[in-house]
Amino acid sequence: MNRRSFLINGSLSTAAIYSAIHLPASSQDKKLKVGVIGVGWYGMVITEAAFKAGDIEVIAICDVDTEHLKKNADKLEQLQGKRPKTYVLYSDLLDHRGLEAVFIGTQPHWHALQFIAACEKGLDIYCEKPLAYDVNEGLAMIKAAQKAGNYVQIGFQRRQSEAFAKAKSLIADNFAGNILQIGAQIHYNPILQDNTIQAPPESLDWEAWCGPAPKLPYSPNIGHLAWRLEKEYGNGHLVDWGIHHIDIIRNIMDLDMPSSIYTTGGLKVLAGKITTPDTLTATFNFESVPLTWQHRLWGSGELNPKFNNGVFFYGEKATIFASDRRIVIMPAGKDQTQEVLDIPGKDMAVAHMADFLNAVKMKDKNLISCSIEDAFKSTATVQLAMISYNTKAMINWDSQKYSINDNPQASALLARPYRGKYKRPMV
């Protein structure tokens, strides 16, 4: 077994040591002391989910936008009766005395450096998806987590969907017969911000926000909330939103990573407004079944809009369409009737965070519902699809060496150069 394969599939003995000494036995009765890195929109979504899920106290927060800091320090003081200490730099937050865990809610291009620094402090981590901006960052994060032996949960909340769990049960019970094809899609029309180049808000340190990524001229259309469709920061709709479906498909079908990926598409309608494809088709060739992803960020989507967002499992005996809270079943054969199952389910963000908090407090890694190793596979899968799109080439993936075969141009995109003073973590 080579080193990269060991990183993904193996474990280190330090994990057991860490589990034994990390928290005192009485910690289950205490509030977990948490720091939040990035208190913009989604950083606060996962933090508020944590308050609903378990006993936590946010003792420190950081953000490079001082408006975020003030507004959400005020909000957290109202929620918990204590005001957290505020920092601009995550490195200062990680030195805060008494910290036990961190939530990372920043943009993907910051995840690797912040995550690895938290591992070096021995902290437990809840990190939003995608795991990293590029493939080799993800490998470096796995290496750091395995060395630390800490508790890590990655934010693939669809693993908590009762509708997707029902789909998994139906497929496992052979209700649909052999699944021979899978399709996934999320069509929608994004609401775009102003893309006029301008000075950033006075409260925002744009240099620090860009960090190791390229520093583009600021516009609201690539800053807060809107960065997802900017190539240098979010890498597009498939990597930002579609990744949830790719992850839950892997989970339902017990898939590893695809052996090859081919992606086509382009900017058909939104050219000049965004820098990632508004039209995309990606084919992932997994060992047991092919999966096709498509999205359109324009038009009306499907003829029936209830199928705009979800996953189709095409079986010999039936087709199953699954979304967050609904299943539609269409048996094979003539004159069949669709069966619609509405499955409201639980708050997925709260349930996913609860798994992490329980794992930390009970010192039980079996309670983690999305390990970093598995999150890497889902994240790398969509990253490779975008490499295929950007190089206009079939990507042949070696899942033992974690490398692209016979394509130097594509291989170069596994690790984006860092900017300025920032240094890439070593794999």
C-alpha cells in the first residue's frame, strides 16, 4: 500500500492515544468550549445548529470582516449570555485559552491552512464542505488529522436526510432491481450581485479574505455569499452545491471514487457575469455504475420543476427519484403510476452537528457521520470533474496513487500555487 492510499484508507495509532487523553471524563457534563473561524452567513448557520444540538459555549470568533465580528458577537451574547472574544486572525483565535473545538465556516480556499493549524493545536474540528479548494490540499488535511488523532466532521448534511436514507434502504432491498445508471442535477437561476470593480467595504480586509488564493479586484459578485460561482474562490455550482448529491450517491451506493471523468459545458448565458460554467454535464465512471451530473443556471430547468433538484436511480424494476425530503417511485412497465413519498424528516444541519458534538463528548469516533477520508473522496471527485472541464480532457484517476494518469496538464491542477507569503501544506 502506498502512502497516499494509506492516508485515505488507513489509520494511525495516535488516534487511540488522543481519544484517551483529549478530554477529562467529566467533560460530558460540561459545555464544549468552541471557537468559530468565519462568522459570515454559513459560519453562523452551523453555529446556531450547534446550540440546538448540544451544550456548547462559543468563547471566541474570528473574521476578516469587522462588521461580521461585531454583529455576530452581539448575536452570540444574546444566545448564550456571554460575549465571545473577537479576533481578526484565525491564528490568534487558535491561541485562545481553553479552546476545545473549532467550527470552520470560511471559503474553501482557506480551509486547508485553518484546518491544519487547528490540528496542530490538538483541537476537534467541524469543517464545512467542500473539504478543500484542490485535491492535494485535501490529502494534506487528512495527513494532519491522522497525526492529531482528533475528532473531525465534514459538513455533508445530506447524510442526515431521511428521504435519502429511505432511498438507500429501498435500493439495498433490491426494490428497484440492479441500479444501472444514476443521474443527478440541480437546475436554478442564480441571483447575481453587482460585478462592477470597486473598493471593498471598509469593514472587509480583502487582502486577508483572498489569502492564499489569487487576489482579484473586488466586486460584490465575488465577495460575501456570491463567491461560489467564481472560479478562483468557489470553483462553481458542481463543487459548491452539486457536491452534496455526489456525496450522498457515494454513500447510498457504497462507491469509492470514479476511475474516469469527462466533463463538458460552458458559459452559454451568463458569460461576463460569472467565471464558472452555467451549463455542465459531467460523467463519472464508477466501478459498478455510471453517474451523470448536469446543471443549467438559466431557463426553466425540467418540464416538471419538482425534478430540478435531486437524484435519479435507474433500476431494472423501477426508477427512484430522491431529494432532501421526497421520494418519487416509478415502477417499470406500461400503465404504471408514480408513488410519491413526502418525508419531512429532521433538521439536517442540527443532526449533523449533533453527531460531531456527541462523538467529541462521548469520545467515540463511530458517531462521526462524515469522516475526513470519505469527505475527501466526494470532494476530489467533483474537483476532478472541473479539471476535466478546464482541460477539455478525459481524466483517468488512479485511486491507489491518488494521481491522474498520463496527463501532465491536468495533473498540474491537483495543486494550485499559493499567493505571496502563503505556503502550501505538504502532502
